[in-house]
Amino acid sequence: MSDETTVLRMDAVERTYKTAAGPLTVLDGASLHVSKGELVGLVAPSGTGKSTLLHMAGLLELPDKGDVLINGRACGTLGDLERTAIRRKTIGFVYQFHHLLPEFSALENVILPQMVAGETRRAARDHAAELLESVGLTSRATHRPAKLSGGEQQRVAVARALANSPAILLADEPTGNLDPKTSEIVFDLLVKLVRERGMSALIATHNIALAQRMDRVVTLGAGKIQGFSAES
């Protein structure tokens, strides 16, 4: 897979944590690629290192060994400011819990990351309104998170993740905190928006049925990325 067609590449990344019981290796030579426009589902039980893998993919955490490449650029030796700049311009995040800022409205939560990236307030506001419309929340734009349902909060989180038009979206159990019906609605919306924008995505989920709506599914076991079979 050439760097020209790959948004994210992880080359034999390793991560070991120090614990009271001794060293705990969660990633042991894990390798993964996500091509431009490709949606990859990651299915793995809790405690297998998938959150660590996503944090490394999003340059929030550095591997002990191996490297992470974003659009062909090796990021393992970059400084904090350089990694932050890449995250801001290239990567969008959606987590299991929305992490919206409670003191701001839905609209303001989508405006803020754009302004941090240097956009003018007027342009950021217009784009935020457009994104909230795309997730069906125009009528809820002025509401703060506490006044929104769980599904609405997560839809705002999706809009916020797309605010800076990232090349790749990383999602860690984005519907894991929702009831089954709301989970399907939010997941379908997330996939629809990513595909419409020609983005790439790496989405971790416990839900095999949801994961199989992706272009490809992988799993994480013994610290390595493996192929996935619904029958296995």
C-alpha cells in the first residue's frame, strides 16, 4: 500500500505500561493501514489495547517502538506542537462519551475547534450551522449539552469532529453509551457523513453488525492487528 493512497499507517507499534504487577504490554508489533476514503471497523474486547491504538493513530500517545504515519509523514519523532498541528488539520475524534463543553451551546461546541484552527468566527459559525443541519439538530443549536438527549449529544460530537474537514475520523465506541435504537441512528449518520465527504475512518465498536457496515473489519489480539471473521 503506497503512501499516496494511505491516510494512516501504523508500522509495528509497541506499547508497554508499568503497573504494580509489572510491565503490561498492550501492543506488540501492531500494524495497520487505512486508505483514502476507506472505512475500517475495529472489533476488540475491552482491555485489548484498542483505545491505546486509537490514541496512537491520533498522535495523542507515542509508541515505545514502531511509527505512525499520517499522509505518508512519519510522526514518531515530531514534537508536541507539530503533532498538535497535524491532529488539528487532519484528524477528527469521536469518543464513547461526547466530551462536549457543558458551558457552551451545541453551535458553540462546533464553532470552537474551527476558531482554534484559525477560522474567523463568522465562517466558523456558518459552517457549524451547516454541520448541525446535516446531523438534524438545527432546532437544538442553542441548547447546552445538559438540555440534549444522549443521542443528540453524540450527534453534536460527530459534527464537532467534522468541523475542520479532517482527512480521517477516529471513533472509539462512538455509540457504546447509547441504547440500541439510538446507536443505529447515530452510527448510520456517522457512516453517511464520512462517505459523503470522501473521508477515511477507523471506528472501534463492540457491535459486530455495525462494524460489518464498514469496508473492512480487523480485530486486535495478542497485541497485534488481525483479520476478522464473524464466524471466528
